[in-house]
Amino acid sequence: MSTPLYPIKFTPILKDKIWGGEKLKNVLNKKSELNNIGESWELSGVEGDVSVVANGFLAGNSLQEIIEIYMDELVGEPVYKRFGNEFPLLFKFIDANDHLSIQVHPDDALSKERHNAYGKTEMWYVLQAEPNSQLISGFVKETNKEEYLEALNNGKIMSLLKSHQVAEGDTFFIPAGDVHAIGAGVLLAEIQQTSDVTYRIYDYDRTDSAGNTRELHTDLALDAIDYKDTNEKVSYPEDKNKAVNLATCQFFETNILDLNKTYVRDVYVLNSFVVYMCVGGSATITCGNAEKETIAKGETILIPAAIDTVTIEPKGEVKLLEVYVNQK
């Protein structure tokens, strides 16, 4: 290509949610007239919600368009062979001002069979949590379909589910089949497969202004749930100036970079696009002869696979989630 690729930013897609709040505007500096922003879709290839480039000569083009133009130069040869023009991951910031429903996602096989879609394995990184805020992930002990249904039908489903009190930096890997929910007062980053298939299990018997409850997917969820799942939060060392792994699976690999000095990353060997989500502080990012780009808390940037090295210069300190598609 005559004009080399560069670190790409996208315009966030903001979602008004009944459970949303003000933190995406006040903490992560998202610009919006909406009052209850629950989600900021930072980088999305989901049909109907495809991200648009915000910087550089590609500004105004959609993610879909630039994949079709640059193909493996953008996403990496193994990624392009596997997914074609579909971008395989979805990146979000989520502000839960109220409890989200208890839900589960099907795996690839079940989702393809039922919805002709990908499944949803995901992970969470907590940016901020109010005192005593909690997340739900997994069961308190291994269970089975019969015990689960009895608890659900008798209004005692919460007694089976594992609640985790959370604070900044807490990380959870949520494989497909894990029953989970984000609790009130939690601001987090979510990295997931490109899928919008969700089975709602329980919604605290909430009703809308007309007195209607939200649809539940009890029957669909039964075959999607992993009844042996007793998920715990991810344990990781808080090391400075190196890539510390948070999650590795067939869909993505995520590291955290906690930096207070210049960090040079050889990304070409990854054979994949790399996405940086800034979860604290700010930095400048330089790739070869491309213009320097800044990244600050609440921003996300895509490094095309054709780029060899990334130089990250913290402005004091910076924390970045580093995400790519693992080829191992």
C-alpha cells in the first residue's frame, strides 16, 4: 500500500441503558447528551453497530471497509484466514449504575446451531467500583440442571450463584457457559467475541413503567450453562513495565501493561492486530514513521498487524490492556 497503516482510533458507539449512569461521561470523558449511558462500544464489527475511524487518512471509513481493503495487513494473516472480513472481537466500557440481569452466553457450537452466530467468551477488568460493589460469576458449588431449575422456579437462584466483592484492577475470565452479572456501582472494560447472543436468566423481578417484566430465556439457557463452573477472579502479579498475562484462550489473549517508563513492544511477531484499552493514566504511542497518537483513560486504539514495533511513552504512569488473537 502506498500510504502505510498507523495506530487507528474509532468513534465510540454509546448505548443508552436503563441501568446506565454518568461515569462513562464523567470518568472516561465520553461526549454525549444521553443521561444513562450503560455501554461505550469502543471497537465493534457487530452488524448495525460497526465502528468508524476517527483519525488519520482513513477517518470516516468503517471498520468493515478497512478490513476489506487491507485484509491481513490490518488484522494479521492467520486472523484473516480464520475470520475473513469479520472482525472477531468486541471491546466495550460498561457503567452499571444498577444491577444487570443474570445471564449466560452459549458457546460457538450451540450459537452456530441456534443463531448462526459466534458464541461469547469474554473477560472483565474493573476500572472503578463503589464500596461493597459486586460481580456474579459462576456457582458457589458444582450443581446440575435439576437443582438449578428448582432454585430458579422457587425464587432462590441467587443462593446458587457466586458473588465477588470487587475493586479496581480485579479481573474475571468469563467463558461461554458461565452464569454471570455485573452489579451496581461497577465500571469495567469488557473484551469479548463478536457476538450479541445473550440468554437472560433472572432480572430481579423488575418491571418497566407499564408493569411489564423483561423477557427471560429459561429454556434456551438450560443447555448453555456450565453447571460445574465455580469461577474465581484472575490472580496476577502487579509487575511494572512488562506484559502481565490476564487471560489466554482460543479467541483472545489479554495482558496488562503497568508502565512508568518508555516501553517498546515488538508486535509484528504476534501476527495479529493489537488493541490497547487505556484503563488508567495516559501515554503517547509511536509506530515507525506514523504520527504520534495519544491514548488516555477511557480510550482505545487499534495497532494494525503490518506494524513492526510500538513505542509507548507514559505521561507519568499508564495502564493499558493489550489484546490480540493468539496464534499458539
